[in-house]
Amino acid sequence: MQSEAVPLTVADLLRKQVAVRGEAAALEDANGVLRFAELDGWACRIAQALLQRGVSAGDPIALLSENRREYIGLQLAAAKIGAVVACLNWRLTEPENAHCLELVSPRLLFVSRRHAHVARRIGWLGGSVIDLDAGFDAFLSGADAADPASDVDAERGLVILYTSGTTGLPKGAVISQRAMVARAMCFAAEHGITAEHAYIAWSPLFHMAATDFSLATLMIGGKVVVQDGLDVDRLCAALERETIGWLVAMPGMIDQLIDGLRRNRTRPRGVRLVGAMADLVPRQQIAELTALLGAPYLNSFGATETGLAPASGSLLAAGVVPTSLAKRESGFCRVRLVDAEDRDVPVGTPGEAAIRGPMLFSGYWNAPEVNARDFRGGWFHMGDLFVRHADGTLDFVDRAKYLIKSGGENIYPAEIERVLLALPAVADAAVVRRRDERWGEVPVAFVAFEPGRAMAADALAESCRAALAGYKVPKEFRIVELASFPRSSTGKIQRHEIERQWL
């Protein structure tokens, strides 16, 4: 029996919040606060203006901008008419952004004044360019606030978020409205997020953490506080006036956040959970940050393609140095660990995570061969290796594509990094491969210390020997400044850049 019912969209859930919470604060930035009714009316005007410019369901538009209210306004407008927003990463090189534009060929390109030089240098000629600072009012002129109220297919893409491109040119991950709604529902159910919880969107909106959970918060009925990048003092001020559901804290900024909380003597109004990617954060920092906020650390593992869901079901206790970073699967997906032939691996054996669930993306834009490979057998293959324990928990091993092959043995850098990050003196660490005539490749560790807490290389090696097989102990330890580590937009240290710059 075939049902005539259709899935809910992001626009449907925004309309619901307008009906029940129309006068509640929805979006705040440096220009003030928009209530749900005001935000929805503004998004309707943007949607009507898009339609007047010939944008229709399935058409891509592109956005190159810092965090600002127009970013979310355009995403909500696209949700109303079924368009898809390609969120360009302003940290990429100009050739990479040229590739990203050519890949999707957007009907319109919206650019802020701060990043207009990128569009000029690229010489984008594929569609109209609209200046968010000088031309947005003109773009909206003549557009009324009538809701298009069209029947949008929930499987249509809503946003395109670009992967980091560490192994080639960036790919455009298409996140559908169905997936975005599922991510919001999973987030709310898994971690108890409600309309009483605000979200601070300080990380770039071209990244999953900011876009996914800004939209999720609005769909749930909460308030989004948009901040133009990391301003620790403003972040601390927001923590004192808002009840926060999830405070995103990424590797590379946690030490700044800890310093800011102490300097401002911040007394948070309430934080339900904090953090992300615990495997990449020194354990002492996890304890310090959670103690200052009085909130547990989200022991997450997700991706642009999956949302947080795959292995983000557990929390690390506040104020405690964790002894284990084992993760629990979300209740809203299935996770298999498979070998190179897609056979399930036994407990205790590393395998690639293969995922099924409603929060999954719809594939990479205009990349049929990659999609066929990564979705083989009806499962999305993440490219991340885990070990499953007898109790069902999962330990992250490493990226499947970054292996150190030393004397016929496989070495996963993350194993070594976890040992180093567990040392109180270590502020951050990264392990990369170096060519070696005898062994083929050997691990080399780059280590940054907490102020006044340096360790000798021999002591670092001894700590590794106590926890790892001898062949996994780095053959060299290089001491570097914390700020010198090359990082991605999510704060992850980029091993390929370390190899390129320092080896």
C-alpha cells in the first residue's frame, strides 16, 4: 500500500515554530535579534527574490561569506523553494574555490565584501554575483513576504558542504532536507536538546558543525547566536547570558577558550555539553574545560557526510581526565566494521566504518564514480578505521588512507598521538611518516608543550615504549610551537602539510 504522505522539510519545521513560538528570539547577530516570525518573513522575501531571478527547485546557488544572518537566511529561503546552497570555504586557495564553483555552476553567487577579492581574482563568469553588503537590499527589492509554500521534495539537496580536499580537489557533499531534519531529531533525542537551548554559531558556516546545528536549533525552536568567527571574550559573554545546548569546541582553540574563561571569570548560565573529537584533544584539556563549564565533553565521531550520528552517543564526565575514549554508537544509525573486501571484521580487529541511517548525505555533487565506490553494497564507507570491543563500544584507530608501513607492519598515527596527548605536559601532537631506507617508512612525532612543562625526547620515547609496540615508537621527536601546527577549518592538524613543510 502506497502512502501519499511526504516527509517534513526544514521549511515545514520552521513554519511550525513560527506558529507556536512566533515571538520568541530565533536569530541574534551583531545587528540585533530576529524573532521566529520575523526570520520566517525575511526568509520568504529572500525565497521570492530567488524565484524572481530564475532560481527553481534543484538549482544551486553559491555563498562565499563570513558568518552573518544572511547566510542562514539564504539557507532557509533555499529550503522553501527546494534550491541548494553551495557553501564555499574561504580558507581554500583560489584555484580550489574556482574548482568548487565550476563543479556546481551556481545560478547566483552571493559574496560578502570581505571575500569579494576571491570572486574577482577567480573571474567567475558563470552567473550573477550579488554583493551581500552593497547589493542585498537591491536584490530583495520588489520581493514580498508571501511564503512560497511549495511542495519541496525532502530528498532534494539543501546545502553542499565541501570536504577538505586533503587527498585531491575538494568534493561537494550534498546534504538533503531529509538528512538535515534527521540530524536535528537525532541531536535532540540523543542529547536532550530542547527549545530552551541556544546554539552559538562561531565556527564557519561552511562547516557541518555550524550549519547543521544552527538549522537544527531553529527547527527545534531554540535561538541561534551568530558570531563572526572565534572571539573568545564575546563567546564568554554569550555563555553568561544564554543557556547553551552544545558548545562547539574544536582542537586548536580549546586552550584559548580555557584562558578566556579564566580571564573573564565566566560563570556560565548553563551548558549541556561541550567539545568534539576528543581523540584529537589533550586529555588534561578535556578535564580543565569541562570543569570550568560544569558540562560533560561530547565524545563524538561524525563527518560532513554523516552528521554527528555514527559514534557520538557518549559523554566524558566533567572535571575528570578520561582514561578511555571508547565511543558508543548513536541509536539512530547502524555501523559495520569491514575489511578491504567488505567483510565484517571480528571484535578487536580494525575495520573501516560503513554506515546506514537517515542522516546520511546524498552523495557528492557530480561525482558518480566516487559515489559508486563509497556507497557500495548500500552502505556509506567513511574511510575511518575503528576497533569494536566486546561491550559494543568503538575506539577510533585512524583514517584508512593514512597508514605508516614500517617493515611490513601497519602503524596508525592516531595510536601514537593518543599516548602523547595523554601526557599532562603535551599541549598537542601529530605523528607523520618519513621515508626510511631500512624500514620503508617510520613514524616521526611533532610535539608542542604546555607553557613551562617541556619534556626531553627520551622521556617522550619512554612513555611511548610503555604503551606501544617497539616498532610504533617514533624514531624522532621534534618540538614545535603550538600555533605553528597547520590546521584545517575544523581544527584538525593536517599531516600532509606537516610532511610538505617540515620533512
